[in-house]
Amino acid sequence: MGEFWGVLERYFPEFVSGFFVTLRLVGISFAIAMSVGVVIAAFRVTPAKWVQRIGGTYVEIFRNIPLLVLLFILFYGLPSEVQFSRVTAGALGLGLYTAAYVGEAVRSGVFAVGQGQIDASLSLGFSYRDTLRRVVLPQAVRTVIPPLGSLFIAMTKNSAVIGGALQVQDLMMKARGISADTFQTNEAFFWAAVGYLLITVSLTFVVRNLETRLAIRR
Amino acid sequence: MAGATTNGHLVELESVTKRFGDNVVLDGVDLTIDRGQAVVVAGPSGSGKSTMLRCINGLETIDEGDVRFDGTSVASAGKGIYALRAEMGMVFQQFNLFPHKTVLQNITLGPMQVKGLSEEDAKARATKLLERVGIPEKAKSFPADLSGGQQQRVAIARALAMEPKLMLFDEPTSALDPEMIREVLDVMRDLAREGMTMIVVTHEMGFAREVCDRIVFIDDGKIVEDAPPNEFFTQTKSDRAKEFVDKIIHH
Ligand SMILES: Nc1ncnc2c1ncn2[C@@H]1O[C@H](COP(=O)(O)OP(=O)(O)OP(=O)(O)O)[C@@H](O)[C@H]1O
Ligand SMILES: [Mg+2]
């Protein structure tokens, strides 16, 4: 046991800085995944066929290429005029990738909202777009909070790919570095695991809380 | 001034045909409804009653003919359909209140977002309407906490909050327990007495007899009877309507 505490003590600032880089990656990815995902879902349920197709193409592309490949493209593969920083490229990749799944989850939530709700909204004089925005999406998002929670937990874990791929000093990379320095591999990755758990367990709590607070009584 | 038709017709259906695939649901329907009239629409299940209402406010598109509301074609309104719908209230069998909003928010949403009313004005209007439908104390409740009859009265208030020229009711009491039917019909009767133009799909023939100016009977997508209640019940012309009246009277 002493070894575990010893490593944590000696490398505490390193762990903390890695933790916050991971937190930043996850935070930015979350914002991107959520906003792009909702837009994609909106595209996919719009009556206009060609708009639907844009949404469908997005989902197909981003669900079907490995995250690692996407990260490489975003950092190494783009023309030099659009060079992102490592962290930006990493968060963008993870966010766009997760957005495809968010889009599908929200879309299924949209279909769970009954036609009667749409009829009621349209009959008040709302356009299709406002109906989506004010009536359908708020209800859809509530029903998809649990699946979204799982998605963002998966996303947090996926973020561990970014460090190695793009040389970002996140929790995972820090743990690797410490393990190479000390040969205390178990100890280093144990504390990395604790860091990831801290984020995912908090996420679980937030999801539960949102679920009870926003639950629609039927 | 499209609205300034000299005749009193608020709603005009002119040989309206509506198909779902090969299924002809409305088959050359002609119908005119004057301002201030309350018209009951009856007919067997699947005869096209709901579809006819939905064609009037453009929730369904039509295949042939024309639907005019206040002198404006609904069928060719394009984006103007939203403004037209804002002038027609609709009440559904399943209430269709917004479950994520309170009763008050259900009623203020349309006036604020569609008509641009201030929150204060919209709330004042909603409060008055809740009093009118007899449940002012439910303003802060959620729909799920209301009885069916209360939900339907909120749905009526929500539609009225847009100050519509026409109210469409699609079997507003069919999903209600018997003891709650009265409270909803009473609200509708008062509305009719105040001069609201309304089209009511219902099997409540007591209501029809007491409140409405005309009964329109639809069978298989065609209007087979269109008469004042007295005449409808005593001098029924078509066989299907006769059958229907007999059933009701011997019920
Ligand atoms: N969206 C739709 N797609 C395909 N067919 C439909 C659709 N809506 C209605 N129909 C069909 O149109 C016909 C008329 O339906 P409608 O709902 O207008 O009847 P109704 O007179 O209101 O019946 P009810 O008394 O059962 O409510 C039925 O045969 C129905 O199956
Ligand atoms: Mg019907």
C-alpha cells in the first residue's frame, strides 16, 4: 500500500495537471457533441429529404471511422491554414465522433414524442421548426437523458485515446510518463483510473439528478 | 383584404378530395360554415371526420378541391399556413397538452411565441381563461396531475388563448370518464352561446340537439346529411344516418 501513496505524493502535481487536461478535453468534447448532436438529430427528423440525408451522412461517416483515425486527420491531415492546437484537435475529434451517437439517441427520443404533441403545436400556429424547438426537443432530451449519460461516460473513457494519439499531456499520458520514470506501472495507472472514475462517477450523479428533476410526469 | 369577403362564410370546402394511397377518405366534400355557427359532425368510425377537420387547418394536405378559411385558401397558403392556423383553435380527443409545461405555460406558450404577447399579458389572459373553464387553482400544476376533464378544459383554454375565429373539436369527450363529459360540454356550450364559430366532431347527440345549428353526417368520405338538429332527427334522409339516429335514440 505504501507504494501507492508514495507515487501519488511524489507525482501529485503531475496527476492533477493531467486530470485537468482530461477534464478540459471532456468538457469541450461534451459541448461540441451536445450541440452538434442536437442539430444532427434535428436534421434527421426534418420533413425535407435532402436535409435528412445530410444528417444521415454525418452519422454514417462519424460512426464508421475509428476515433484514432479521426484524431490523426484533424491534427495531421488538414491543410496548414486550419492547424488546430493538439487539445483543440483532440476535443474536436472526440466531440464530433460522439455527436453522431448523440444525434441518434436524440432522434430516437424525438420519435418517442407522439404525433399528438406535434399536431397540438402546429395547430397553435407554430412552424415545424418552432415545434421541434419548443415542444419536441425539450421532451426528447428529457427522455434521452439516461442514454446520453452512458454516452458521455463512454466519451470520458474514449478521451484516453487522445493523449497518446496527439501527445496531449492528459491523465493517461501523465500516468504513462510516471510509469516510465518509476517502473511502478500498477501504481501510476491505479491513480489514473481513480481520476477517470472521479469524472465518470460524478457524471452518473449528475445524470441521476437531472433525471429526477426533469422527469416528465405522465 | 382577403378576409373581407362579403358573404358570411368563414369556412368553405369545395369538392375536397383526400386520399391516403388508394384509400379515398374524403370524396368531393362541399361544406360552408358561416360565422357564429356551431356545426356538429357525426358519422361512423373511419368515415373521414377527423381527416376533414385536419384538412381545414392544413394538418393534412388535400388532393383535389379547395379549402378556404376567412376567404383565404388553406391549400395554397404555403408558409402562410402558420398564420392561418393561429386563427383556428383545435381540441383533440387525447388532449395533447404539453407534459413538460405547467398548465399556465401550456396556455401562454402560443400567445407569447406565436403572437408576441408579453409574458405579463399572456399570463393575465391565461388566468382569465382558466377562470372561465373553472379551474383557476390549477395554474401551476402539470397536466399529469389533472383529471381528464380538467386536462381537456385546459386544452380548450390553450386554444382560446390565441383568440381564434374558429374552433375545431375532434371528439373532445370520447376519452373521458362519463362523469367528466358534462364539465367539458358545458364549456363548449357556453362558447357556442357567445357566438364562437365551431365545428365539433362528436357522438354526443344531446349536445348536438341543444347547442348546434346544424348536424353534418359523413359516411364513407361523403356528406350525406346536412340539416338543423330537429330536421336531422325527424326527417333523416339517408339510410346510414337513419341507422345512426335509431341507434342513438334506442340507446
Ligand atoms: N395518416 C394516415 N395515413 C393513412 N391512412 C389514414 C391516415 N389517417 C387516417 N387514415 C384513414 O382514413 C380513413 C378516415 O380516417 P379518419 O380518422 O378521418 O376517420 P374518423 O371518421 O375520424 O374515424 P373515428 O370515428 O374512428 O375517429 C380511415 O380509413 C383511416 O384509416
Ligand atoms: Mg376521428
